[in-house]
Amino acid sequence: MSTFLARVDITLKPTVNDPQGLTIRGALHSLGFKEVQSVRAGKYMEIRVEAATPEEAEARVTEMCRKLLANPVIEDYRFEIEEAK
């Protein structure tokens, strides 16, 4: 068994309103960053997984995203797997 590191990004789908992103954009504007046109907020996670192969680790992280980490109705996810150091 090896340990793999999954870096997971979860974002709202483009068609879903993002009130947190709008609030951040407003705060940036009030701080003088008027050039900011839009902000989309999301979640980032690092997960260490024990698996026999990178493919097995990828399959397990996919299952985690589908079952718990992301809401497939309103969120998209993507991740990268690498052997942990």
C-alpha cells in the first residue's frame, strides 16, 4: 500500500448563483479593487488516501466526492492525485 495525496477543488456550477462570491467582490470593490469583475467562491481540500495504485486512489476520491464532498446538483469537482511524500 502507498499513500496518495488528493488535491480536491469544488466549485459551484456556472449557472448557480454565488452569494459568497458577490459579497467578496463587493468587499474588494470597497477596498479599491474596482477592476474585479466577478468572484466565484469554492472549497479546497487535501486528502491523504492509502491505496495499492494511483487508479484505486482516484476511484476512492471520486466516490468520496460523489457521496459527500460535493453536491452534484449544484457543484462541480476536480482533483489531482500524487504519491504523498
